[in-house]
Amino acid sequence: MDAGSLVPPPHVARPLRLLPFRGLTLAPKRIGAPSSVRAFTRPYRDVADRLQRWERRGELSHDEAPAVYLHEYTSGALSVRGLVGALDISRPATGRDDVAVFPHEGVHPAQAAELAARMSEMQTNPAPILLVHRGPEPLRDLMDNLQRRDPLREFTDRGGQHHRVWAIRDEHHQAFLGRCLEPARAVIADGHHRYAAYLRMQQDDPRAATGAGLAMLVDQDDTPLYLGPIHRVLGHVTIDGLRTAAERTGATFRLADAAPAVAALASDTLVATDGRSWATVRLEVPADRLAVEVLHERLLPAVTPRPTRVAYHHAVDDALTDIASRPGLAVLLPAPGFGQVLATCRADRLLPEKATSFQPKPSVGVLIRSLRDE
């Protein structure tokens, strides 16, 4: 799929609302296991029946009453907590000031349509999309108070994540939560295509169940997600080809040894290597832009011949392994700041595809939403 096919997802209106739902939770031995992720793949129409079989065998719990959930998960040394509910997507935004959820990347319409068809067949939202915002102090106080109580569930999954889950069913707590979230403006951290799929489902089959989609809202000022870059590998591009492109666009290109090159990585400086030679490329990055934008808008269009492929890697080692097995150039990017991503959204701009990596994500299966419940 080429970047030209990307489109912005529609916007939903404020206030941001997380509605109660009856949570489904896989048994701890299934959460974090690759087989559980595969369970939500083809044949999609069998997923709902499969979940019912697991429930009869005691391998899945299905809460009796709807709730908004507080979910804390710990991966390594990092703990993240957030609110999980059915995100109200029933009202389209009428203008920028009315937007509740900001995407920061475009989506491929065909991929969003495929996901919508899959979830419609499954009658399930298998995992929450991940939203981040800057929450108010009273909301953090509410979560602190809830966490002084015994959790509804606590376990360590097969992947090593530790989970604690509290159900928020008290009407006063839910009303207070709603008031805290009224002014919220969240950014999609993970799940742009699933978000677009929610909206496609609501458009194709408007009813109560499709008027919402499963989401987890994390306060980036409370338990921040790690925000990292996603590096590029440019197929059959050479160091000399990158040097020429840098000269054409006014960037500063310098050869360097590996260690000094990596140390020079900065908000306006990229690092490139073909596995033998290393170089730094200092870009002219405007104050309101990110290096990844300048890379895609100015530098890459000047590369000739054009890359035969563009691959994406979260880890530097993976990018280096890629170029060790086939010709190409690894381009290492600096990590963006959350404030920069938020400013990009509020300026009504989208970042290039796969521009950010919010980590860690919660394991699949801790909270699932069945559309058959509504």
C-alpha cells in the first residue's frame, strides 16, 4: 500500500464518553499467548461461538453487570493505568473545537473496511484501542481511591505482564468520571485502523452496539507510555544516494564512525547506515515540525532512484538485521515528544505512516467487548 492511499479518519464529537460494558476476560493462562491472538483471526464468524465455548469450560469470565474498568498493567519496570470503556462514536464532530479524539496518522480505507467486516462477523471488539490525554487531577484522585480497594482481578499473564482490574459500577463514580472527561481531547496512540473500523461499522449498521468501540484511555502525565521512534529501511538506497539527496535539499550530510553517529541522533539529525558506512544527516526542521515529517516531505522525494521498498522497525537491531540480509539503507530516527504529537494533531496535520511507537501495550484478552451484549 502506498502512502498516497492514506486518508484521515472521521472525527467524533465531544464530550469524550466512556460507556459501561460487560467485560469478557480470558483465563490468565490464555492471555499473552500467541494462540489467543490467533483465536481472533479467521474464520471470524466462529469467534463469538468460540468465546462461548471457552466460557463454558471456565477459560473465560463474562461480567454480570456493565462497568467502566480501571486497568493497571506492568511490563518490565513500567506500570501503566487507564480507563477502559465503550468509546461513544455516535456523534460526528462539526468543527475542530468539537473534536474528542485526534488521530495522528492516516489510514488505508481498504484495511479499515476489512477490520470492520472482521469485527462485524465476530460481533466482538477483541482489544481496546489505546488513547492518551492529559487528565485532570480529580480524575487521578478517583483512580488512586479505587486502587486502595481490592481489585476485581489480579494475575500475571503468559507474556509476563502483571494486571490489576477494578470495575467502576457505582453511579456516582460513573457520573463523576463523565464530568472529568467532558473537556478531554485524546490522541490515538495505537489502533488508528481499528478506530476507523469502528466508525465504518457504525456507518454500515447503525445501532446501539456499533455506536461505540472498545478503548483504553491513559493519562500521559500520570503513568506515561514510552514514546519511541519507528526506524526506516530503504531498499536498494545507498549512502551516496542519500548524500546526493541531502545536498539537493540543503541538509548537512557527514560520514562518521558508528558510535559518534548514533550519539549525534537528535530532533533535527538522522543517522543512516548500509551496515558498513555510517553517516549523519542534519535537517532543517521547522519549530512546528518533526524530523520524520521532513524526512518524508523533503528528503525521501529527492532520493534517486526511489527506494524499492520501505520497511519499518521499532528496534535499531532489527533494522540492522534487515540490511544485513538484503541491500538497503537503515535510517534511524529520533523519538518524538508527546507534546509535539499533540501539537501536530491540534494543528490539523497528520504524521507520516508509522511515525510513533507508544509502549507498552496491554496484552490481548484482558478486556474484550461483545456486541451481542447490547
